[in-house]
Amino acid sequence: MRLVSIISLTFLIVFVVAQVVSGRSTKNTEEHGYTVLKKYKDFEVRKYKPALFSYTVMKSETYKSNSGTGFRRLAGYIFGGNENQQKIAMTSPVTMDMDDSVTMKFKIPEGMKLEDLPKPDNANVKFKAEPEKIVAAIQFGGWSTDEKIETYTNKLKSLLDENGIEYKGGFSYLGYNPPYEMANRRNEIVVEISL
């Protein structure tokens, strides 16, 4: 019985240390910069800086069926799957535009320009620059599912309608944590708005 307790305690300590270390690495990951323009009770309005993204498009419409495929394509590129075998720093959040198809995007780190980027080994990895934009954002925790994404998308739509805020284009899912991080998970739904 005592051996089982010692083993359980050891696993618990290792788990807690791993979560603390992964949480610190997430805090040190470059994020897509924004300014909060206005806070409401359940959502906020932000202005995002212009940015360069790598992206890939998938046919299916669900988070579950696309998250792994899209992540493998884009992560493969930044981890050296390119003509120079160049590694590029991971950024946060991972974005998924949820329309008729799903587009997953990784922000390219600050200071890198399109002409600096090596050609991807995978032809499904492409690049695009996005201008400054103003969005509404709602946050939720835990692990993402298609059901949670739908719930918070509908909640954000209702909140925008209640506050007389017009939105344009599709809604996007933003995930901030690596898969191995268990605690303090941050997820968001955002949509561009007209002010």
C-alpha cells in the first residue's frame, strides 16, 4: 500500500512540474498582437495588428476532422519541412477559419517577410498577409470540441446582436495551448466587426 502511495505521489509531482514547465513555454510563445478597444461582460472588442500567416485549406467543415491534418501540415513546415530545412518559431494562437471549408493558420514570427520564407515541401502550405482588423472575441476554457465551438459561436452572435454590433465574414476559432498542456487552456471564437 505504501509503495502505491509513493508511486502515485511521484506521478503527481512529475505531472505538476510538467504542467508548470509547459505553461512557462506557452507564456514565452510569440502571440498575434492586439489592443483591447472595449470590454463587455462576456466578450471584448480588439484591434489586431497586420500579420503574415502560413495557412492550409481543408475541405471538411469540422474542427475534429481538420485540426490534426492542418496542424501536421503547418507544423511540418515550421519544423523544417521546407527547401532549406529551416526551423521557424511556433507562434500563438493557432487559428481555424470555419466556413464552407476550414483554413488553419499559423502567424509567421515578427521580423520575417514573405521573401525570407523558404518554399514549403508540402504544396498545401501557402502564405498570406492580413491587414489590421477589428474583431469581437469570446473566450472559453478546457478542451475544444465541435460542440463547444458551435456553442460559443452562437453565444457570440447573440451577444453582438444584443449590443447592436454588426459582424462580417465567418467566425474563427483560436487555440492557444499545445496539446500536452492540461491546465489553464485558453480558446476563443472571434469574428470581424464593423464599428
